[in-house]
Amino acid sequence: MVDYHIHSDYSTDSYEKLENILISAINKNLDEIMLTDHFEFDGKGGLIPGSYPFDEYIKIFDFYKEKYRGKINLKLGIELGVEPHVKLPAEKLLSRANFEYIIGSSHNVDKKELYYQDYFVGKDKYTAYLGYFKEVLENIKLFDEISVYGHFDYIARYGIYEDNSVYYHEFKEIIDEIILEIISRGKGFEVNVSGYKY
């Protein structure tokens, strides 16, 4: 068994130490885990506050990979916040390490972080969601480095509408275009069930 979407305390959304994660994974009889801590850029392509010190991060990863060798296979991945304006800084970041797995995720649209919900202000649900899917499609075309596209329904997590669910029939054309683009590039969609929680 494997888990390819794990965040340590180097991600802004996790407080768990990498060693604790490894011990827990071993106790659950996982064979392999992929560390995919978040790396995000701001609206100008710079690092967001709280981004991890990269060189230190790689040293710690290498230390624990070796420490637990033979008990579990620890692999180096990343969850990269992709947006059209961060293509060049993202390429520079990805060239600094041998990432084995890259989750490309749209956490922001029009340079606005969905978590804070200001993207939705003044937009009806259809307009907001269509804008999100259009940017997802653009990102897929721009970021050929990714392995999979992360939590495709992320927009539904932070919507401000009575029903935040994504319904295929409402966005069929753009969703089909996204799926065909993913297939044509030999990429995949991450299987992420966190949507059930939200």
C-alpha cells in the first residue's frame, strides 16, 4: 500500500513531524509514501510567507529516508501551487531537486487564494466555477512537469454558495476538455477523497 499525498510540518497546513509520519505509516503497514509538501508562490511569483527553507528540507528528507531504509520507502514529491504567472519560478524550483512525483494544484484563481473566499465575491456560482476550470485547463497546458492534477474539485471546498458541489452536467464542455488534455499529455488526476469531508 502507498500514500502519495502527505504533508509534514513544512507545509502551512500541517503540524506533523516527518519522523512521526514515517512511524505511523510503518505501523499501518504502508510500503511506500511520497512526501508532497506544499510549495506556493504569491501573486508576483515570489515565495509566500511560510514557504519552507528548501535546502534544509532536502537534508532532513535525505536523513529520514536513510534512517528508515528497509522499513519503508520514502520518496520525494511536491504539491506545487500552479498558476500561469508562476511558470518560470516553478521551473527554477523544480530543477533544484529530483522530484519523483509532482502534484499540480490550483489553490488560487486570478491570483486570489480560494481559501480566503474573496475570489467568489460578486460572482454567481457558475461564473466562479467556470473561471476556475478555465485556469485549471491553462495550467495543465503550461505545466507539463506535473505527474497528476490535484484535488480537481478544490473549488467546492471553499465556495460561498448554498450548494458548493461540482456537477458534471453544468460544466461538461470544459471538464471534458480538461480530461482530454490530461490524457493527451499522459498525466492523471489525483484520487483525493477529501472532498467527502467538505
